[in-house]
Amino acid sequence: MTRPDAQPERQILDLNAFSGATGAMAPDVAALVERRRRAFGAGSVLFYDEPLRILRAEGATIHASDGRAYLDFYNNVPSVGHCHPKVVEAVRAQIGSFNTHSRYLFDVAHDYAEKLLATFPAALSNVVLTCTGSESNDLALRLARKASGAEGIIVTRAAYHGNTATVTEVSPSSYKTGAPPRHVRTVPPPDPALFGNDVAQGFADAVKAEIAALKADGIGFAGLLVDTIFSSDGVYADPPGFLKTAVEVVRAAGGLFIADEVQPGFGRTGAGMWGFSRHGLVPDIVTMGKPMGNGYPIAGLVTRPEILDAFCADFGYFNTFAGSPAACAAGLAVLEAIEEDDLIANAARVGRHLTARLTRLQARAPITAVRGAGLYLGIEFGTEKGPAPDLAKRLINGLRDHGILIGAAGRYGNVLKIRPPLCVTTAHADLLVDALEELLV
Ligand SMILES: Cc1ncc(COP(=O)(O)O)c(C=O)c1O
């Protein structure tokens, strides 16, 4: 087990971030970095010491301006594959036919909504389409507060749920200084290193204690919001079912359970469409985004009609671009591609292969844990001295030299996050582990 107090906490956007030094860069890359700095200022965030200038991509491959083809193991946006022909054609055809906001009737909205809702338990029968995962979580918080009549929200310690003013409050990993406000309480991630063998009870007890504290402070409890693969916390998936005990505690206290599926959703865990289904529970609200349009901006939430009805009695909800015909066409093509390309089974198969090889590597390297589900895996690095974020950073840059793109996660930035497009093959997985072996052993 690693000693957590040995390292400073890392803010989510600082992980593998470009430092700003353009010294040794290729001239074309340095010129673009400079233009970016002038136009986007302090808001610009880039990956890598030498940022990658992308020219084109397909499947799991990105072609860059240095003439190299990189294997993309860190991209949850082009989830069914970069430039998937089905999605490209669906968006092209829809934009070429008509595109507008959602206050007209058009068939593709209904074809999409019905196909999407069919992937959820029957109780979750209403969908609201939005533009981003942040907007979905923002709306989810409003629904939960209306339904519970209370303000308090519980999230995990290194959670990230998005960037609106309200959602930043429930995203502790966004804070460079300060901390979330009083109505937001945090619990540790469901880590066996913290909770021992009974992660379900340990995590539920932590939630229960924070509910009691919120009530004691007169704030009240609206709900528990978690990413069901706990990605920014460092990827925690096991044992399947552990969330159920915490959700029972939440409901007994009058709160709602919001499952953030922005990361694990759309088949990535290899065990059905949604991360929560591995836990054998039905959330009150599910939010989604990122992989939903394979790069076309579309996001949303699903919930029970009575929760939406109560909110809509107080407020109207409309967003100009959400649920546009082109967005729905992209979303529909993604759902079809997941089925036709058998991507959930592929995520399970390649994920199993990767996990087996990484677990063998663990015996010969400073790896403290290999965990996750399907094609969402975390490799945690550390020694008896504590977490090893510097090693994780060296590996990220070393893998890039081997032509493989990967990122970091976790409170200390010491977890390598494996999250490729769902079309990767076991041969791709072997290239990743071979490269890691060469760098580590
Ligand atoms: C778990 C989770 N929720 C929500 C979001 C926010 O989504 P968006 O960037 O589309 O607003 C993210 C983004 O990374 C995320 O990882």
C-alpha cells in the first residue's frame, strides 16, 4: 500500500500538462503554441512537454505533424473510433438536409431518444438532451435539490464533474486553491487500501457520516453524485455491486443517487452500456456526455418523469444547440456503431487481455494496483515511500516516444489511465504493454 501523505495533491488539469517552455520544439509546433498562447491566454491547457500537432486520425490512430502515427490509448471522445464513417456520414447528411434548434418536430430526435432510453431500466423513461457533461450535471443537481428540498451534495475526494459555477463546487479536483463550499462534502474513493475487504460497507459508512454532518449543520442532504468508474479519483470498479450499499444509505436519508456516466457510459466497461449496471442498482438520475456523439457535442440526462415534472413546474429548460437534428443523428449513429461493431464485447475482451498482461507485469515493476473494468483501466504506481507521480509522468512521455498516447489520473497523479477508443484490438493492447515493459523492467 502507498503512503498517501507523501505527495502533494494534483489538480486535474495539471496532469501531463504542457509547461509553457517552447525551447526544443519542432518549429511548426512552437509557432502554433505561440499563436495559441496569444489567442487563448491563461485558459489554454495542452498535453505533453511538446504538444502534439494532429493532422488526421482514424480508428485508434492519430497522425501527427512529426510524421508519426500514434496509438491513441487516452481518448473517450472518439469512442467508437476516430472519424467513424457511420458517424461522419450521419452528421454530413443531416447538416446537408437541415439543422435547427429542437423546438420543431423532426423524426431523428425520436428515433434517437427511444433507442437511447431503451438502454436504461424502464423507470428512467425521460431524457433531457444537453450540450456538455457539465450542463447535464448542473441540471441533475437542480433536479436533485428540487426533489429532496435540500442543498447538500456528497462527492468523492478527487471528483471531477464539470465546469459550470455550480458543478465546479462539486469538483474538488478542479480547485488550485481553496476548497468546495459548505454544502458540498467529500468522501474517500472506494479504495480497498482505505476500506479493506469490505469496500461496500466502508464507502457506505463514509457517505452516512457525511449525510449526518450535512444534516447536523442544518444544510440537509440532496444527493450523492459519483462517476461510476471513479476515473479522476484513480479508477475504482471492484467489487461489482459495491455502490449498492451506499445508494441504500442515500435513499434512507431522503437523498437521490446521481450516476455520472460521462466516463464509463456507452459500453466502455465491457459489461453493458452503463457503469452503474455493474452495481445492480437503478440511479434516480443518470448524466452522460463525452463519448455520446463521437466528437459531435451532445450530452444529456435520464430520470424518472416525476423528478423532471417537479422541476419543470418551477422552471423552463431549453438549450439552443441541445438535441439538434445533427446532434441526434450523431448520437444515433454512435448507438448503431456500438451494436454493429460489437464494441461492448470488444471492450470486455481487450480489457481482459490487458488486465491479465498488466497484472503479470505488476510482479516485476513498481505497480501497486491494476484495476478497472473493460477498457477503463488504471495502473497505480508507487513504492514503500508512497505514490510515484514522477514515474507516471516519465512513463507518459516514454510511451509517447514509443508512439502511444496515454494520460494520468488520481489524487496524486500516480495512476496511468487506459481509456482508448473501443475499437482497439488485442494487438494494440500488446503494443502498449510491450512498451511499458521496456520502459519499466
Ligand atoms: C466524470 C465527468 N463528468 C462530467 C464531465 C464534464 O463533461 P464536459 O467536459 O462535457 O462538460 C467530465 C469531463 O471530463 C467528466 O470526466
